[in-house]
Amino acid sequence: MLFLGFVGLAMQTAVYAWFWFNVYYPEVSKPRISIDGYELGNGLKLYFRGHLLILAIYFILLLFFSNTYGGLKIGYLKPNDVFFSQIFALFMVNFISYFQIALLNNWLVPVMPIVEVFLLQLLISFLWAHVTNAIYMHIFKPRNLLLVSGIYPVDDIERKFDTRRDKYRIVKKMNISEGIDAIYKECLGNYDGVVIWDVPSQFRNGLVKYCYGNHIRIYVMPKITDVLLKGSDQLHLFDTPVLLLREYSIKIEQRAIKRTMDIVLSILLIILTSPIMLVTAIAIKSYDKGPVLYKQVRCTWRKRQFKIMKFRSMRVDAEKDGVARLASKNDSRITPVGKIIRSCRIDELPQLFNILKGDMSFIGPRPERPEIVEQYMNEMPEFAFRTRVKAGLAGYAQVYGKYNTTPYDKLKLDLTYIENYSVWLDIKLMLLTVKILFTPDSTEGIEDDQTTAQKK
């Protein structure tokens, strides 16, 4: 798979190399001339190592963005998802490379060649994603799995495994009530792995050790304590390993960098998206003459309340009964204009002003309404842990989950972000958020019959 990934990157770089040698290098190597006081052409002359450096930079950028967006996850993602990730990687790399060439030329160069590069690379990427997936599926057959569960229903996790029947097949299910000895014996059967789902800790620990000791692959769904321990520091007390788990505290230099990024990016995006916000405001006002903005009380750091701003996507009387509820799939309260702006995430743009003000950050757990926070905390007291950082426009749960991901799973994703925080993680999540904006199922509402939380 590593070799196939390298082949894919090499083919994409080869396309760029052809255009570089035949289109762009002749352009930047033209003799310098002056027209109306502007210096055009650079007279750039490169030798072999210079050309090699240009192509190496392109290859490294392509490797970085492909890895960030998941464009190299052959077999792990479906082929169309790999191709979708490649689209963003190729766009980012070609966008950067165009301005790199413009800098070498001391002026803008023709745009169409780099567009042709992009389109040709998309064709290669589409074929590469499907061919490599076919190779992967030929080598690695779907794994037959044994599902071991506790007291909670297995419908949710079974449905998720079922969406990847090309990789996993749950061929048998057992409940812990059938007896731990019977489960131990079944684990030795003709399975490629064991899924441990919501098994109480007193049984889970022994089951994990048993499977590990018998060289059995294990898929464990982590609990809150597992997520917290994953972010702990490892110490040694003489010859004894110790895990240090402490109150989350972002360092002062990290806070300064994070806040500076929030201010700079929010101002930049407010300027760039102002035409979109103006058109959206006119469309909302024209539809039903109601207010353009929708202000709602949300909770941020330490459950401090603030008023979040969004473009109104629902009817004015959407909550006339005063009951707070999440949007459901095919929600009749959403207006036609609202459906469009929600699908494109345009309704979230006014939150740039919340970020500039300091109520929110670009990256962090999504802010919830006080009533919903209290509801979740009654069922999951650990939900309070996610308020140890400032709320965000986007976060770990939005990138790696969906709108209809269960609250318990969202909590685990948010705690993963909190316990593993770094400035680089913020930057990575910002890049991935761009991809999520174009992922339809990340904007879906919850199913009408979906429970609000899963007790653990």
C-alpha cells in the first residue's frame, strides 16, 4: 500500500513536471523586459538541481496535503472518499504552486495550464483510487468478526460495521450474559478478530488480555476513562511506569498563538465572505420578511453563556412552544433558503464575529444550549469535561463525526481533542474542516427516533 501510494504521488508529480518544463519554465526563463514601468519576465535559468528542487517541493506538498486529507488511505476509506480527499489535496498544492511560479516570474503567469494540470490529475486520481482499492480488496479479504456486547443494544455499532462490508463482516454476536468462559472459548473459533462493545470493565480487562495472549485481533470501543488516559503523560517512579492525568491546562504560549490565529483568520474571512453574507441576508429577508440573524444562548468555556449568531434557517415560530430541540432529518421547520445555507454551512458565517469578539475559537467543542447541556449532564455527568476549553466553530467531533453522531461519541471525540491539544492539531483540523464543508452527511439532522444519548 505504501508503494501504491508512492506511485500515485509520482504520477501526479509527473503531470506537473511536464507542464513545468513545457509551459511554465519557458515562461519564467524569458528575458526581462519593461512595459509601462512594470518588469516582466525574470530571465530565470535553472540547472538540474534547481529543477529537481522545484519538483521535490511539489512532491512534498502533495505528500503533506494528501496525508492530511486522507488521500493515501487506500483500503481504509472507500475509493470515492479517497478520490474526494485527493481533490482537496491537489487543489491546495496547485494553488500554492501557481503563486510559487508567479513569484519566480515576478508577475502572474497564465492560469489555464495549472487548471489543465489539476483536471488531468483528477482523472488520474479517480482511476488510481479505484484500481488501488481493487488491488487492496483482492489482497485483503473482509475480516470475519465476533461481536461481544454488554447490556446496551448493538444496533448502532452493527450498522456502522455493516456500512463497510468490504472490510468487516460480523458473523456472530454474543452477550456477556452468556458467560465469560463461553465467550473465551468462542474467541478461539474461526474469526479474524473480536469486537468488544460496551462490555463492563471487570469482564473487558480479562477479555482483552485473553485475546492479546492468544494473538487475536481486538476492536475495542473506548470509554471516557480510556480517552482521558490516552492523553496522559508517562512518567517513571524509579522502575515503575506511572500515567499522570491532570487538570487540562493549555500553556500560555499556546493560548497566545490560538487567540492570534482566531483574530487574524476571522478578520480575513469576514472580508472575503462579506459578499456571500450580504446575498444570504437579502435572500432570508425576501423569503418571509423575518429577522436575518438568529441569536441563541450557548455555553462556552466553564459553561459561561453567550449569544451565538447564525443566519436564520428555520421559520420564525420554529420553537414557539419554548422547547429546545435539535434539528431532525427532513425537519419541516427549515425554510427553503435555510436548506441551502445549511447544506453549504453558510448559516454559520456570522459566528466569525463571535470568534473575533472572543466568545468562541475556530477550533473547539461545538457550543450547546444550556438546556441541552443540562439534559446531557443528567445522563452523562462527564459532559462537563468538554467545557474546559473555549467552544469552537468546528472541532474534532465535526471533522471525525457527523451531525447525527450520538452525544456520547461526540463527547469522546471532543475529549480526544482536549487531551491531545497542540497548535498543529488546530491547523490540521482547520484544513480538514474545508473538506467537511463539502461532505453532505456531516450536515444531516438526527433521525426522529434517535435517542439523545447513550448511557455508559
